[in-house]
Amino acid sequence: MCGIIGMVAEQEFTLKEAFGRLKKLEYRGYDSFGYFDGNLLIKKVGAIQIPDIDKKTKIAILHTRWSTHGGVTEANAHPHVTENKEVAVVHNGIIDNYIELKAELEKKGHIFTSQTDSEVLAHYIEEQLKTKKMQEIMVDFFNDIKGQFALLVIIKGDQNLYAFKRDSPLCLGLAKNHMILASDVYAFADTTQKAIFFDDDECAIISGNEYRIFNKKLQPIKKEIVEFEFASNEGEKKEYPHYMIKEIMEQPERAQILLNSAATAQKEKFFKAAKMIKAAGRVLLVGIGTSYHAAKFGEKVFTRLGIDAMAQNAADISPVYYSDDALVIPISQSGETMDVIKELKVLKERYPEMKIVSILNVPYSTLQRMSDMVLECLAGPEICVASTKAFTNQCLSLLLIARELGLEGKLESIPPAFNKTLSLNQKPIEKLTEQIKTKQSMFVLGNLLYEPIALEVALKIKEIAYIHAEGLQSRSLKHGPLALITDGVPVINFLYNNEEFTISNMKEVESRGAFTIITSNKEPLFKAKASFIIPVENEYIFALCSNLIGQILTYEMAKSLNLPIDKPRNLAKSVTVV
């Protein structure tokens, strides 16, 4: 969840350059931030502010925090530095046995100044240095420390950076005359597109012109240097006030990019994925949060084609459904979602013949390395914490697989349908925003194919507009939730081809005083308080366009309420801890 950076160079770099790189990782956490270069320590609460300090150094570690252990305070901000600045660390992950380690270290006289689990690591290394060299400590570290970590260490008087990796992501950018360790390539893609990606239980000693990488027994290992592609301007807001609206408006273009890829570079992959589905005993689509909703969408699509498919929430995996002849399709924006990775490791150990075909947005990730094949959804960088375009392209990827399995319909009409949806409905959405933005609770209903869309729209309203919104399968309404429908409560539903059940569903909530809102692909027979027309004749495309309406509505409500749209409270983009 946190973002970490370590820089070491032959020639001095500026403090402002280091902070500029940290700023690129702020989507990973923005509770607090910090910097240490062996002498100067900076720790602040809140979003990253680049200090107006004219300072240069050859080594530094930096951190932007998403809080897990301890409140949002300067004391709990990283880097954690021991007394006399002997050892300094930045850490992303969770240390499971920190309570026991802390108790032992306190008995030996170590004084802790924070509530975090991470500070234990600095004191652990400092204590070990009393009797051992750093290379010996690196071996002990993997035996003594339990949990997840990407850890960077500075030792007083030592011009090397030390790195440790287990479960949490870590990569090394190989730039001219300097090295940059980071949570992901965004931190250094502007200066080099050559990187090394660490695997679990690996460590490294890095200087300004050399890197040495080892396994947990400190045996040297040779790592592949990956040359990656990255358009640095894709992460810019350009003329938009927020990343969220920029990323929403990019969806027609990003959908077209994926469609083009499915017809050319990834054509064989989509064909092979369909072939693997046909050969599998069962298809399990795995995700969490927004990606779970994409998995649910895939389940609806595949089962209509007669495929034995099931969506599984990575937070609640049921191993009984898996087997050696199962095909697992993990779905993740970052490819570093720890809930998914952790469960897949267990399942793969239990069923070694089980195949994995991942749908990912960020390349060179842990999930990619675990997979037999990867389908790139090509949504481009997402900076806003809430996912929009990645969800859309995840769903489109599933539709492209389904087309290989016999799904009918012209998916190439999706980009123009998106453009038309956006142009037709912007003004009506702005009008609706003023009517419902102060509501305390909302409901989003979806029947059959539209249930995952209802879940996703409700999630966006919760995380960005801070309004309690519940996504429900429409048919479950009468089995309890209807008791919460009172006068003025907004209820959103999706009406395709004036389907009778959905009309009945909305009349039911209307009779209880609900403020009714619908999307419809033709003149609706039900007259809602607010309605949005999506003129398409394909229900799958209608579903994705309806989600687009939900995204814009959420954005407009949050903007009208002056909320921090791109960085909602308590959340972070890449969930790399469980």
C-alpha cells in the first residue's frame, strides 16, 4: 500500500528530484511522507509537499504512507531512524511478529518512538550490527522476520543501499550513473526504461554503479533486465481538473486500443484463452473490490454460453471449487493485489497442474510472473485511487474472450457507444447531481447481467462521494432491503428493452417514495424522476455504458461536494497487504 524509493548515485542528485519521484507514487498512500539521506530527516503528515531546500546527496530513501499500524502522525511516518542515525529504513508491508521482536529489543535497551511495526526493523538491524556484518544479517533477516516486506535500509557510514523483498513489490531502475529502487516503475520511467523486478525472498546490495542481487541464503543470482515501454505523459492530468474525470473520458480511446490489440498483437492470446476455457473442468474468475465486480460480469457472460464459470472474491476463496483441471482467471489492475496473490500461491501449491490466465493492466507484476498467460487490458496508467477505465477494459477483455467462445454482437461499436453516452448525458447528470448529492443513502439495483454493474456503481459512490450506497441483485430487494426504502431515497436501476421485471421492480420502490433513476436503451415505459438514454441494441454494451453513467454521476457529486476525488480518505490504489 505504501510507496518506497531508494536512490544511490555516483554523482549528487537534488532533494527536489528525489521528492519528485516520490510524488509519482503518492497514489499508493498519502497519510504522511518522509525523506532521509544519512543526515537530513524530513517527516510530515498529509499529501507530499516538495520542500524548498537546495540540497544535494548521493544516497536517500523516501516513503509515502498508507497507515496500517499506528495513527497518522509524524512519529509514525517513515523513514524510521534509530538513535544517532545508525540505521534508517523505509518499509512497505506488514510485519507479523513485530510485537515479539519489539519486546526482545526493548529488554536490550532499545527505545521506540512510534506505534508502527516497521520501526522494529531498524532496531533489529541496529542490534544485529553489534556482533555481525550486514551480509550475515541479510541471511538472518529472512529467518527472523515474519510477514510481508519491501524494505530499504541505509547504514551510517555505508554508501550502499540494502534491499529486502517478500510479497510486497520492489523493482530496480537502471539509470545512467545512478540506481533507483521503487515500489513500481512509475517512479523512474522518465529516466530509464530498464528495470529488474525482484522475486520473493531476494535481497540486494546497491551502489551508485553496481547492483548485486542474492537469494535468502546470500547466494548471488542473475536477474533478467527488462526493457519496458512507458509513455511518461500518460500519467499527466493535462487539461482536466482531476485524474478521475480524465480517466473516465479516456475510456472510448482505451477501449479502441484494446480492440485493436485483440485483432493484432493479442489475437492469438484471446484465441488460446478461449481454448483453455473449453478444455478446463471449471473456470474460476478471481478478484477483489472493483476487479471482483469484473469477475462477476465475466461469470454472467460465460455461464450464458454454457461455460461452468464462477466468480470468487479473493477475500473468501473456497478451495473446494478448485482442481488440477481448473482454469483460474485472476483479475487485477496492478497485478500486485495481495489478497489475490496470497490465495493463488496456496491454490497452486495444492493443485500444481492448475492453469492461470491473468487479466492485468500493469505489466511486469507479481501476478504476471505467476501466470501461464497474461491478457493485457491496456487501460493505461490509473492515478486516481478509484478504478474506472481499468474496470471497463477488464470487462471488455472478458467479452473478447467470450467472442472467441461464440458470443454474438459487434464489440467494435463500444468506443462510439461510449462517446455517445458521454455526450448525451453530461447535462442531465449535472442536473441530477444537485438533486441527490446531499442524500445519506442510495441503492443501486441490477438484475442478472446488471448485478455486477450495480455493485460497481455503488462502490464508486461510497469511495468517492462518501455516500452510503448499497448494490443489490434486484430480486433480493423484497427479501429485507425494501424496509430501507423511504421517501426520497435514490434508487438506481438499469432498464434494457423495457424488461418487465425491472419496471415492476422500480414501481415497487416508487410506491414507497423512492427517488427513481434509470438508464434505458429506448424510450422507457417507466417514468423515473431521472432517466438517461443509451441508444444501443446490445445488452453487454448497454451494461458498460450504464456503468459509465454511474462513474460520471459519482464524479459530479464528489466535485460538487468539494471532496478529494483522486485521493479519497483512508484508501490507496494498490492493496499490497492483507
